[in-house]
Amino acid sequence: MQDARSHPIRKSPRLPRYDYAQAGAYLVTISVDQMEHRFGNVSDGQMQLNQAGEMVNAAWRRLPDRFQSIELDAFVVMPNHFHGILFLGVDPEIDPPSLSRVIQVFKSQTAVEYGRGIREGALPPVRRALWHRSFHDRIIRDERILGLAREYVADNPLNWHEAHAR
């Protein structure tokens, strides 16, 4: 489908009519643009972060400093993507940010820091952008799904070579 100017119309990956600012748990996946390996490598089922991977790791950990109504759970930085579980609305006295806002801040902060690393000659340049335009999410609706999501995140490095064998 295209609009009047003949540009493709992007379908939103968000669930229609779902309030992504309501309290709840979410599994997010954010991919590097062009799926380029930017954050390290997997060796013997363990993720070995490079300087950029350490920067992404630290930026994720800082998110509760910016948004007091969120809590981080399991997460993993992979060579070309990121998985993280977070809870919105953990403080009933503070309105939670939307999931999109949290991810927007995370992607923006990491892109700015990565750009600084490029200018300083410490990190390789990117073709277009650090991150892919959007992100994937899964609403975690119960403890069973939360357990499966945590297992998925924890096992991601173990499954890397199998999933990326060509």
C-alpha cells in the first residue's frame, strides 16, 4: 500500500488500541540498522561486549535514573541487537512514560554516545544510523510468559551460533 506521494505506508508494530503507557511488563527487541555487528561477539555461548556494547549496557542501566516509574529486568546486548524486559508503572504515585518514550530516549542516548565515539576515532562509522527505525515488543501478561521471556533473554547468547549459521 502507498500514499498519494507514492511512499510505502508503514504498518505500526504496536498493538492497535493498546495503551503502552499503562503499568505492565514488556519484552523489547531493538535491532542495529542493517543488522551490522556493532556491540561485540559471542564466544562459547557468552556475549563479549566491546566498547560500544559496554556503552549500550550502561545506557540501559541508567534508564531508571531518567524514568523513576520503570524497573529493569533481564536484558542482553547482542552483536547486532538488544533484548530487554522492563516494567512500567512500578511507582503508583508517578505516571509512567510510554514504552515508546523509554525506547526513544535509550536509542537517542546511545546514538549520541556512539556518534561521539566515531568522532573521537574510537568506534567505526555507521552507514545510516546506529539503530533500526523501530523496535519489537511483546506485552508480558502473566508470570508464565515472564519466565519464558527471561529464559529467552538469558539463552540468546547460547543460541546465537545456531540461529546465525548460514
